[in-house]
Amino acid sequence: MNEQMKITPRYLHGILSMPPSKSISHRAIICAALSQGTSRVENLVLSEDIKASIAAMIQFGAKIELDYNPISNRYTANIWGIKEAVDRPLTIDCRESGSTARFLIPFFQLTKSKVTFVGAEGLMKRPFGPYLRLFESQKLQYQSHSGALPITVSGSWQPGEYELVGNVSSQFITGLLFVLPLLEGDSQIRIKPPFESVDYVKLTISCLKKFGIDIIWKDDLTLWINGHQSYHASDYWVEGDYSQAAFWLVANSIGSHIVIEGLNTASEQGDKRIIEIIEQVTKQSESEGYLEIDVSQCPDLVPIIAVLCTVKPGLFKITGAERVRIKESNRLLAIASELNKLGALITETEDGLEIVGNRQLTGGMVEAWQDHRIAMALAIAATCANDVVTILGKDSVNKSYPEFWKDYHALGGVISGE
């Protein structure tokens, strides 16, 4: 992926309507596909990850038709829920989408045969050990290559006690929450602390409730799931994405003036924390002091927080970020390496980054590491550089935000793609 984007430094100005939350889009599409009847999921953008989840649910037996609105540049998914179990072997291509894979691996339960989950090269490197350990404890038939994709599994989950570690990915918890309510008996998920990205689990529970599924918190580390539940068709509007808004919000903090529309101020999205983090960094910068930022509940924000801390005066330490080494790239290494090429002073630590702020960024050539969040963070950093920044791998944004460069240009960004 060597497509490049040349950016002439310029602050951004204008009004921007935020794309829909990718996290919520996945969840709403899956819930609708599991429902009895017809649902509408509105305000969708067909990023590569969302396309992967739609294609997978069609293979599991849902019928999905997409309507495009050229005025809003958004899609509505009309979804007819799965009526009966598929009785043939399936191969589910999760592409580069970790959400699709981790959410849907438990869905072998919906078939009468084996299901093989595959993915693109980057996804093949990501860990799936928590599921494999559950397969073994439940005596399920499975095959895996070194604990990663491809994974082939068959059989049926049994109601009862499930235990998952809380510091690898909350997506494993979400995957179980989709299927355990459909079992004949009650189940319980115990989460071994530390419990990171808990807001994403809350987001799942909220979406499930909209489609008729109730999950009960027994305490901060225990979820109770009644069996014999069924999904009910519902219409769902996907709210704006704080994960993507984070890039524009940081742009504002370092010099741009963007009016951001379409965000729910009462949102349960974990990455809404970016607002609080920007406030903390800005306040600390006034005294050029030291600030530690714990990102264990919002790890996807690491690349853009690194940009913020590089430009703002002060000394900063990002902690709780160990997991981001196993995202689309090793994000700690990636963002430190690329920002340092532009004049930043960032050191990678065991669980995060140490950043010396108040740096004047220079121009130069940097790489996106085939990672959408690295590409977008570097694009925001370029707004306050003192010379042209060229990003290799510009198309990596298509994974989550295919309209990113279009929006960047509409806000006055001076860009030239090849």
C-alpha cells in the first residue's frame, strides 16, 4: 500500500458532519441480523470493516439490502433476520476487521456445520487465545494456526460459567454477549481484572437492549445473561463517531477551527474521553508541567493523543497502552517512529509513550504502516508542520473512514494524492 498523499501545512476551517460510529454500526447490524423480522439500520458509511460484517451476516443467513442517500452520502441497511441455521460449511472472510472476527467467531453456534474464519495478513497476526481457551474448556472441535486465524470451529456453546481476561480486548466479551442469550440456559461471564475498554462492553449492552436482549451487571466484573431470549427487530440510527471526531477535535486544539456536527453529547462511546484529555493537556500546557494520561479505557486514541502532546508544551506520559501493539500495526512503535521523523521527541515505554512537548514539526516523508489511525493522526500533525508532509499508505483510511481525505480537503486542506 504505497499510495501517497502530499500535504501542504495549513490549519483547517469549516463545518464537518461526523461519520457514524463504526463501533455502533457493527453492533447494530449484527443485532438486526439476529432479530426476528425486519430492521432498518440508518446512517451507515460502508468502510471496509463494515462491509466485512455485512458480508459475514449474509453468509450466516441474514438478508441485507442497502439504500444509498446521495444527499447525506449515507446508507440505510434493510435487514431481514436469520430464519434458520445454515447447514453447510462456511468460510467467513473478516478481511482486516478485528471487530468482525472477534464479534462473530462465537456465531458458529448458528450453524449445523463447521465455520472457518479467515482474514487479511494484518488480522492473521492478532491474538485469539481467549476464544481458544473457551473452546477447550467447552470441549469444542476447533483448529487454529498458532492461536491465530484461520480458525475452524464447530459445535454448540453450553450455558454456564465463562471467564475472560479483561486486558486483551473487550471484543471477546461482546462476541459472547451476542450469542449467550440464545442458549437454553443461563450464563455468567466473569472478567479477570484489570477490565479495560469497559465502555465498549456498555455500548454492546445498550445496543442489545434496543433489540430486546437484557444483560445484567451483577458487579463490576460479572455479567449475568438469561437464556431463552430472542432478538426483536428494531429501527436504529447510528450516532456520530467520537473515535473519528478525535482527529478533528485535536486539530482544533492545535490551531484549526472546525465546527463538528452530529455528535451525541450523552454518548456512551468510550472515545468521548478525548474531550477530557484535550482539556487536561491544554491546562497542563499552561504551566509546561508533567501529565500522565491513562488510555486503558480508550486505546484507539493513542496516535492522535501523541500528536496533541507533541505540539503542546509540557512533558507527557501515555500509560495503559500495551494492547495497541497488537492493533492494525504496533501503534506505539508506529506513531513514535513517524512523528520522530517530523521532529517529535517520543520514547516508547513498556506500556505507552513518553513525549517531550512543544516541538516544531518539520516536513518529510512518513508511513501509515497500513493503519488507518496512524495515517489520520499524521495528517492532523501535518497541519502545523513547517514544510510539506508526504504520507505513504494514504488509502489505509478506507478501513474506517473512507471519506477522510475528502473531508480534509473540504476543510481547506491542501493535498495531492498519487
